[in-house]
Amino acid sequence: MELLGPLEVELLELLEVELPGLLEAELLGLLEAELLGLLEVELPGLLEAELPGLLEAELLGLLEAELLGLLEAELLGLLEMELLELLEVELPGLLEAELLGLLEAELLRLLEMELLELLEVELPGLLEAELLGLLEAELLGLLEMELLELLEVELPGLLEAELLGLLEAELLRLLEMELLELLEVELSRLPEVELP
């Protein structure tokens, strides 16, 4: 028992000096075997005393710390894989369901802006006359009805084919054609007025 104190100190000093390098080199198993061999050769009496318990507790603490680090890294990798798989499975359905309303609202807003710009560029005479309010309200109502019908028929197939850019360009082209046809019809119905 008199040797237990100095040996404890020597063992702890050895652990403090040698252990960091051994852990970095992943030689934890070699350290355990080396320490047990030292104890068996040099201190057979102490193997039956309190030192194995101290060694076991120290090694368990080190193993727990190393295991937590490994588990943390492994779990992060697994979570990243799970997230990617979940996105691949769930995202297409969610995009089709959630973005349909957003797309409809956004296209309506863009088409209203396009209509106002087109009216300003193509119909300067009407902009200066008193018929602008009537024409703008009438055309916006007709275009919204036409757009809703077109979206209900064409949009699901186009979304599945990932042709959103083509859809926007095609709808703008169709609506410009519709606008010109509607303007011809509406203007033919209006009484002739002398514009300044």
C-alpha cells in the first residue's frame, strides 16, 4: 500500500504526457495493452488492489469522450443523408401543391404590369382620352378570366415538365395576341371619338 501513492502519481503523469499523442494516432487499444502489460510485469500485487479500478475508470472516461465525438460526426452524416433522401421524395409533391397558388398569383401580377406597360406604349391616344378607365377595367377582367382558364388546362403538365420559363414566355405571347384581338373587338364597338 505504500507504493500505491507514488505509482498513482507516475501513472497519471504517464497518461498526461503520452495519452494525447496516442489518441491522435488512434492507438487507444495499444495504450490499454501497454499499461496492462506494465502492471502485470511490474506490479502483480497491485493488480489485485485498487489500481485496476482507477485505470478502468480513467479509460472509460476517455472512451466515452472519444465515442461522443465519433457519434456526433456519424449522426451528422446520417442526418444529412436522411435530409437529402427526404427532399428527393417529398419535395416534388410539395412544390406541385404549394407553388401552384403562388405561381397563379405571381403571373396575374406580372400580366397586370405587362398590360399597363403595353397600354402606355401602344395606345398613347387612348391614354390621353377619357376611355382609359373603361378600357383598363374591361381588359383586366377579360384577361384574368382567360388566364385562369389557361392555367387550369395547361399548368399541371408544364409544371411536371419543369418548363416554368417557357410557360411565362408562352403565356405573355398568347396574352399579347389575345390583347390585340380584344382591343380590335372592343375598339370596333366603341363610338368614334375625335382624339386631341
